[in-house]
Amino acid sequence: MHELSLAESIRAIVEETAQAQGCTLVRTVVLEIGELSSVEVEALRFCLDAVLRDTPAAGAVIEIDALPGVGWCPACDRSVPLAQRYDPCPYCGGYQLRPTGGLEMRVREIEIE
């Protein structure tokens, strides 16, 4: 369950930001999670609920923006939408797609008070 370690990393980022800004309350944390990142969003939410207790972010709203998967098809010589790794190209049916987008996960925004 790597979502727990991801949640702990997010907590560290949030706590560092809150401390640097001298705030005692975090209202919102906005995350961007790519569809190809292998992150289970509901498991991450569960872990965040646990690790953010007793921090300035306890009770904060967690917003998650899903980033679409994108792959490069060498046969078509263009970027194509990619719902899952190892899916075929939607145009030529080839399986040599290289994922180029939707792999990331990052903290995009922290709203503090």
C-alpha cells in the first residue's frame, strides 16, 4: 500500500508550508493525480485522513484533480489519449505506445489561514 507513504509525503509538504507561512490552519489541499500514476485515489484519501490528524491540516478539504493519460504512438507519429497503460493506440491499434502524460502526482495548491 504505497498510498500511505504518499500520504506521509503530502503531510510533510503541508506541514513545511504551514510552518514556513506561520499558519495554524490549512483549509484546502489540492492534488493533481495522473490517471496512469497507479495511485488508488480512495486509498490515498483514507490514508490522508489518518496522517493529517493532529496537524494544521486536520479537517482540511482534499481536492483531487485527475490528469488524463496521454501516450506517444510512433506509428501514428502523434500523441493519443491513453486510459490505461498497455492499451492499444485508438487510431492504428498498435501496442507500442509510450506514456507521456498522466503519470504524475503533485501538490498543486495549499490554502492556509
